[in-house]
Amino acid sequence: MFLSETTSMDPLFLVVPLVVFLPLLGILVNWLFGKRLGEKAIGTIASLAVGGSFVVSLILLFALRTDPQGFSVPLMQWFTVGGLDISWSFRVDTLSVVMMLAVNLVGTLIHIYAIGYMHEDAIHQGDPTRYRRFFIFMNLFIIAMMILVSADNFLMLFVGWEGVGLCSYLLIGFWFDKGEGGIANAQAGKKAFITTRIGDFGLLIAIFLIFWAFGSLNFGDIFPRVGEVAANHPGLMLAITLFMLMGVTGKSAQIPLYVWLPDAMAGPTPVSALIHAATMVTAGVYLMTRSQALYLAAPAAQNVVMWVGAITALFAAIIAVAQFDIKKVLAYSTISQLGYMVAAVGLGAETAAMFHLVTHAFFKALLFLSSGSIILSLERAMEEGAQGSGSHATNIDPQDMRNMGGLRKKMPTTFWVYLVGALTLSGIAPLAGFFSKDEIIAAANNTNGIIFVVLVAAAFLTAFYMGRQILMVFFGKARTKAASLAKESAPLITVPLIILALLSIVGGAINFPGWLNLEHWLEHTIKVHESTFQLPVALISLSIALIAILIAWLIYGRKPLAESTSKDPLARSLGGVFTLVNQKFKVDELYHFLFIGPYEKLADFFAHPVDQGFIDGIANGLGNLASETGSWLRKLQNGFVRSYVLSIVAGIVIILIYLLVRV
Amino acid sequence: MDAALIWEWVIKSLVLILFLTVGFAYVTYYERRLLARIQARIGPNRVGKFGLLQPVSDAVKLIFKEEFTPAGVDKFIFVLAPILTVIPALIILAVIPWGVPIRLFGREIPLFISDINVGVIYIMAVTSISVYGITLAGWASNNKYALLGGLRATAQMISYELALGLSFVGPAMLAGSLSLVEIVRAQQSSVWYVILQPVAFIIFFFASIAEINRAPFDMPEAEQELTAGYHTEYSGMKFALFFMAEYIKMIAISVIGSTLFLGGFDGPFVESQPWLGPIYLLAKTFIWLGVLIWVRATWPRLRYDRLMSLGWKILFPVALLNVIVTAVVVVLVN
Amino acid sequence: MTLIGIIFYGFLAIVAIVSAVAMLLNRSAIYSALFLVLNFATIAVLYLALGAPFIAFTQVTVYAGAIMILFLFVIALLGAEKLSGHEPIKGQRTMAIVLGLIFVVELVLFLIFRNQGIQPMLALTQDFASPQKIGIAMFTQYLLPFEVVAFILLSATIGAIVLTRVEKPARLGAARGKK
Amino acid sequence: MPTSFFLALSAIMFVLGILGVLLRRNALVIFMSLELMFNAANLAFVTFANQYQLLTGQIFVFFIMAVAAAEVAVGLALMVAIFRNKGSVDIDQLNSLKG
């Protein structure tokens, strides 16, 4: 079950450090020589680095087939402090290799896509000099992610955890000088960083508690002893898991810390695809899956996890319905899908969570990248329109779905892959999303009826908003000049999309009941209870999805939006409710009112009355005292040497008087 | 206090001063005659037999000349300067022994005025004092030529004083004493130091010429540039004093040089015949003076910067080296 | 102590003080310098009386012969004998004189009350301060200070040269360099 | 002759030197006053050397003389430099550093 420290290790396992060092090599090459290399070369090097990582993951997969127990491959001693002995070692087991494969596969495709995307994006956004930096950050992210998933102890995992957070911050704020007021993007990055930091604080406390409880941070030392420790300190296990959940809500964008993810769409689209859909945000799910033993020891925590995930899934799905920004819809969709995964973990269906994680990586990356293709196309069209008319073109928002429409004909490839992605997400059989999502819903059905209802409702909304999106974007007629001028993107962009579309179609096969079977695969690492394919559940969810798509067609397909300024049909019928949902239930405002506002007031209190008034008053007062004394004493320095001598002589005379008087 | 001792001092001092003043007069005669010979002339030969009374007539002329004090001079210092110039010249020989002690009127009379154990330093002190007269004369005259001459003289004398002082050190080290009486005695027992200290001797020779501002080092009174240097404005008796001081200094350095390097009063039979001592010393002085005049007649004047660099860059280092070598040799030999 | 001695020393002391006062009061720096030379000479004689002939003649050679000549030289060179203008510092003169008087009084009181050594001058042996003894002391017991002083002299020499050097025109320097 | 006679002379000369520094404006004369003070100190040294039958006092005087010579060389060089810049040796004109 757990890592064996046996001596007979397949030498193939020893390649595992390369998953980190190949991207590092890519960074070094781009960093040192990138200035002289062209855009293509930089992108190719970065992609090759990640691709190499993927190949290494495949090798590991191959190695694991013969020896599925997995190994811990030590690289070096990191540090030893007292009883804390941390070594830098890679854990190669079925779970981590699944993560590696998913991350590196999607990462490679996104890197390739980014070569084309960033080239055009640089043209439109006017940032050619940041091209190299983009790929360096991307590779850095892959490194951090690899550290995270291959960590053999909680501290290393935390290093990767923070590393991906850092890269997320850097990449969200990649266009730090753009956005509303020139700082909105930078603030989005800041928001993401701070919000996830709040969660990281919880994770850190969890790690402290783990060390306190187990005296070690190595997975291999901790998990076998969970039962024994939990028996002694039942409350402690609850605390550990709940604090860990806090970290998960931050990183995996769950209620209440999800608010950063929609804003994170300020980053370039490949970033959204890679980090905020496919990989980093799933780190929380991975963490909880990895720590399954702990959660099993704390059933209360498991319940909390379940509820958090389910509510997030529904809540985000509701918000997604009323969004107009093409990427925001996908962002809330991501939150919603992450909610499914978290709920799955809470339901004890970790394999389902991992399954959904992998398929979600495929289709959500596909959707994001496709939306990127659309955005690029609109931007390019905007520029062409501006040149063609020679007049001051209206600057439309290229991400607003109301500004699109009728793109089906203009961008056929994008349309078809987008359709595949949307259907997969909606859970239409036999695409990948159907199987994975269905497994979670089935698990809910087995466990908790309310959760089941919530998840099904969320699935309904998912299908609905994806239908709404497809219909708004691709059907109807072009609502803006830019949309009418849109053209299909270059092959460098479309080819990765096609590959991802194929993966989305066939991805379900990895846990096809009775076939490849992810479950059996993961069994070597975590506890798995067999899931069964429940036909009624599958039928319910499928029909729900189909109904939702139908409703979407009824609302948006029959009578498409006429103008980019015309009101959403839902808004017409729902009125204030739609506006509220469109404004994301005003959660940001609520947080601002509850936390940020008071915090700012407190900061202002410390900044102005305390710091500027009191502390500066003391400092300035002392300074003024010295200055005043100095300007008074200055008069003594009259520049006349003889005057100084006079005072010296006076001193001598006084000393002599003292010597005389002193008997 | 012993009255006889006081009388002895007074008489010895009078003899010395008389010797110097008369000597001064006849050194001028000696110089003029010798220069004339060298320059294939005859020289003064009208007043008295061979012109021997010429100095007397010169003195009379100078004494009766009008004392002219230019406007704008600082009168006190203008008068003080020539006096200050003469006095050191007169007292510098107080530590020089003239001969072996003689017995007269039943008492042992040493033939020197004072034998102090820092005789060489005494000479140095007096030499350095003698600069004052010239400097003050140059300043007090309120004349730029005079001032320049005075300043030049000061710089030159201070510079060469170093080499001069260091040239004293060699003989002093060999003799193991700073007393000139001891130095002469040491030469009597060994050889004259001109043989043991040739370098010091040469340095002494040139530095002393510079010290008394004689050709070829007579820069302070270089007629072509500065008319007559520091004594441009002087006339009559005051000029005579400067004149006198210069020639007395000539005698003085001849005597000192003879004492330090040529054995002083030392000579054959001087122990048995004490009266030979002063005569030997006189003869050596006479020859030394002749050489000085000869040098003046032969060598052209140095340019001022050459003069300074000769003093600082050649004589001073060589003298220093000589001191070091001598010290090492003295230590090794003993 | 004989009467002659008292007269002799009293006379020297008066000369020393008067010359110092004259140096202090004389308007002309040249006269000040000359009075100071007189003072030094007087002190030198007192040194002789105190059994320090070596110091006495060194005093004449160094102070009178070198230092004061340099003073005269600089005064004459700069033409800085006299200054015009008035005392610019208010109260300086009064305060100075008052402090000076207090100082003297204090020192005298000190001599009377503190110094037990109102002793007669001691008769010294002939070779108490002979050049040999001074030399031996200087080169054995006080060798380090001696070397330090030598170093100070050297650095002062260099310092004086650097301070008074006038930058020569480049042409002259180049010509000299060629030679 | 009591040694305190010489000490008193030394003290008076020292105070006169101080007064010279305090009263005169000519930097050269101030410098001379310093020398006078040195001399007063030297006299005290020699007097004590006599009283305590120690050569140390005299040797110290010798060192003082050497240092004074060095000091005068540098000091006068400074005077010349100052005169070149200011055209005067009035020490009260050197008050650029007044507060």
C-alpha cells in the first residue's frame, strides 16, 4: 500500500528528478540566451522542456507498470533541525504520476499553443519584450507544479504549493500595466496572491500540527500511523484536516476563498488555461487525495469538505449563468467543477475526483484555449477594422460575449473544438466529462441525497450556461464589426486545440468501467472503494444536461441577441435577480465590507494617527529638538579660532582651580 | 672667582679679536694681490711697501664716508643687521684650540678660550645665528634687490648648513667627542682626518664656501642680477661691517676646516716646541684662504636653482651616506 | 646663592619676560620674531645654568637658527609684518587678559602650595648631560620615540613640500622630463 | 637658586604665550606664541631634569624641539598656502567654517 523502502528499485525510477530539471534547463537557456533567440526559438525551447517532462512522466508510468508500489527517490538532504529531517526526495507512485502526466500533457499543449498565442497577443497588447519572460514564468510554474506533485513530504509540497502561487501571481499580473486604470491587472494578481495566502496560512498550520502530531513530515512516516495518532488525539486530526481544507479553499478556489479566480482571468489566456483551469487549482484536490488517510480519520472534516465542494459547485454555476465575459463564464465553470472534485473527495470518492481532475484538465484547457483563439481573432479584427475604416474604431471589449455572435462560420475549427469542450463539460455521453462527472454524482447518490440534488442542479446549470455561451458566441449574426471580420486562428493555435478536443472525447476511457481503470491504478497508492456504474444516475444526469441545453436553445438560440447592447433575455425575465447574479451575488462587495474595509480602516488608523501622528511625531520631534539645539549651539562656532582658544584656556583655568581647591 | 682666570680669558679673547680684525684687513689685501696675480695684473701696490698699507687706507676711507640711510627703511634693524652679522663671526672661534697649553707666569694656560664638550654644536649654533644679519639687512633695506638677496642668502645658508653640520659628524665620530680640542688631540694621535674623511672634507669645503656666500656660491650678492644683494643700500661704516664679517668668516672657516681636517695646530715637533702650534695653524689657514681665493678667481657663479639642487640633491645625501658609512666603520673597527 | 648669582639669574629672567612681553605687544611681526629670538637665547643661557649644554646649543641651533629664521623668511617673503583693522571679537581682549591673570595666579599658587621642591638648584657633575650620555639614552631607552620623531620629521618635510608646491606649467615639466 | 624660580619663569612665559595666541591676529605671531609656550614647557622640563637628576627631561626637550621643527615646517607651509589664497595672514579672516 505504501512506499516500500525495498532495495530493488527499477533504475527507470531514477529519471524522476528530470521532471523538475528539464523545465529548469529550459529556463536557464531562455534566461541566458533568450535575448538573442527569436520568439519561435524561445517558445520551442520552453515547450520542449515541458514536453521532455512529459516524456519522463511516461517513462515513470512505464516503470510503475512493473512495480506499481512506487518509490521514494531521494535527491539530497535538505536540512535537519532537531527532530525535523527534511530530504529533497521525489515520490513516484501511481497518484503522483497521474498528476505528472496530466499536468505535463496539458502543459505541453498549452506551451505550444502559447507560441502562437503570445506572438499575436504581443502584437495586440504591444508587449514584445515580455515574450521571453512569459515562457520563463511558464516553465517556472511547471517546475513548481512538479515539485508539488512529486513531493515526498509536506514541506516540499508546501514549497511547490507556494511556487505555483508565486507563478500564478506573476502570470496574472503579466500585463501589470494594463487593465482598468492601469493597475487592475496588477491588483488582480495581488488579490489572487493574498487570497491564496490566507488559505496557505491554514495549510501551514496544518503542517505544523502534522509535525506536532507525527513528529515527521514525510508521507511515508505519517500515513501508516494515522490510525494510532487519531485514536489518541481525535480532535487533532479534525483540526489538521480542516486547516488543510482552508488551504484547499484558497488554492482550489472554493467557498469562501474562490473570489480570486474570476479576477485571475486578467492574465493571458494560456495562463488561465494552464494554471487556473487545468493544473494549479487542482492542487487542492491532489493534496486532499494524497492526505486521504487523514480525512478518513476525521469523518466530520470529510463532511465539511463535501458540503463546501457541493455548495461551491452550485453557487459558481449560478454565477456563471449571468456572466458576459467569455473567460469569466469559464472561470466560474472552473470553480464549479472544482467544487465537484472537492465534493467527491468529501464523499470519499477520491478516484472520481482524480478522474474528473484529469478530464477537466483536458476539456477546460480546451475551452480556455478556444476562447483565447476567439479573443485573439476579435482583437485582430478590431485592429484591421480600425485600419480599414481609417476612422477611430469603437474599442469594444473582445472578451464580451455580447460583442460576438455568428462566429460559427468565421472560425469553424474553433467552433467545433469549442463545441466538443462545451459538450464534454456539460456531461454529454460519451465524452470524457460524462463519465467523470457521473461518477461523482453516483457517489453522491450513494451517500447523501441533498448533495446529490445539489450536484445535479449544478450539472443542469453547467449545461445551461455552456449552451448559452455557445449560442451567444457562435450562433446568430455578428453583433459587432469586429465579430464580422473575425478569421480562423493559425495552425499553431488550432492544432493543440484539436489534440485537446480529441483527448476530451476519449479521455473518459481512462476510467471506463472495467477497462483501463484508473481506480485499480490508484489502488496502489490510496484507498479506493469500487464505484459502480449506475445507469439511472447516468441517465438522469444526461437527460438533465440535454434539457438544460434545450432550454438554453429556447432562450438564446431561437431568438439570438440582436445588438451587442441589447439585454440578455434572462435579464428581461428575471430582472433584479439576474443583475444580482451578474454581480456575483456581490460577494466581493461583501468581503470588502466585512474584511477589507475594516482592515483598511485599521491600516489607515495605524498609518495616519499612529504612524504619522504619534511615531513620526516622536521621530520628528527628536529631529527638531536636535536641529533646534544645533542651531542654537551653532552660534558658538563663530569661525574665530582665537575664540575657541579662549574657551580652551577657560577650561584649563577651571581645571586648575579644581586641582588647587582639591586638597 | 679667580681674578687671574678672568684676566686670562680677557687677554685671550682680545688676542683673538685682534687677530681676526687685523687678519680681516690683510685677507682683503691677500685676496686682491692673489687675484691680481691669477688675472695677470699687479694689484694694490701703491700704499706703503708692496701696498701693505692699502687695507688701512681703505678702512679710513670707509669710516669717514657718509652714513646714508635711505628713506623707508626700518632704521633700528637697518643698523642692527651689520652688527648681528659681525658678532657671530667674531665669536665662532672661541672653541678652537690654537696650540698645546703653554706655561706662562707660573700657570698652565691652555691655548683656547673655552673647551666645551659640545664645541661642534657651538660652531653650528653660531653659524646658524649668522644668517640673521643678512636676512634682516635684506628686509630692512626696503629694496627688492636687497630683499631678494637676503632671502636667497637665507635659503642658501639654511640649505648648506645641513651638509656642513653633517660633515662635522665624521670627524666627531672618529674622535669620539664633540669637543674640538679632543678632535685635534685625536688627530695628533692618529692621522689628519682629511685622509680618513676625504668625503666629509670635500663636503665641508664646498658647504663652507656656500655658507659664507663666496664665489662660486655668492648668489646673494650676485652683482649682475641683484646689484649687490642684501647690502645694496649700505654704505660707509655699516657696509664695512658686512665686508669685515665676510672676510672674518673666511678666516673662521679656514681655521675650523684646518682644525677639523688638517690637524689644527698639529705639526712636527709641536709637542716639544709649543710656539710652533699657532704658527702651524696660521700657515694652514693661510693656505686654505689661498685656495678659497683661487676658487673664486677660477670658477664661475652657479645658477641659483643649480646651487640649491647641488646642496640638497648631492651634498646632503652624500654627507648623510658618509655619516652612515663612517658610523658603520667606526663600530666595526672598535 | 651668591648675590652675583641672584643678579645674574634675575637679569636673565627679566630679559626673558620682557622679550616675551615685547613679542606679544609689538605691532610688527619682524620685531616680534626678533624678540622671540632674544627670549630663546636667554633661555639657552638658563639651560647652560641648569646643566644642559647640549640642549642649550641645540636650542640656539634649532630654534634660533632654523625655526626663527624660517619665520623671518616667511614674514619677509609674504610681506606680512603688519595687519590693519581692529579686534573683531567682542570681549576677547578683556577676557584674555583676565584669564591670563587668573592663570598666572593659579600657577604661582600652585608653586607655593603644591610644589614641595622649593629646593636649591643642584650641583651637577660635569658629564651629567654630556653628548655621550644623551646619545646613549636616546639610542637605547628612547629609541622608539626617536624613530617616531624621525618619521614625523620626514613626513613634515614631505608635507611642507607638497603644501607649498606651485603647479608648474605643463611645457616646463615636459621639457624637464625629456632631459 | 631655588628651582621654583625657573618654574615660575616658565609659568609666566607660558601664560604670555597663551595671551599671544588670544590677543594677536597675525597668524605668524600666534605661531610664535606657540613656540614661546613650547619653550616654557621645555624650561620646566630641563628644570625638573635638574631637580630629579634625570636625563629624561632633557631628552624630552630634544624630542620637543624636533617635533617643533617639523611642526614649523608644515605650519609655515600652510601659512604660505593660506596667504596665496586669502592674501592675508589675519587669522580672523579664516572663518569660513563659522556656524
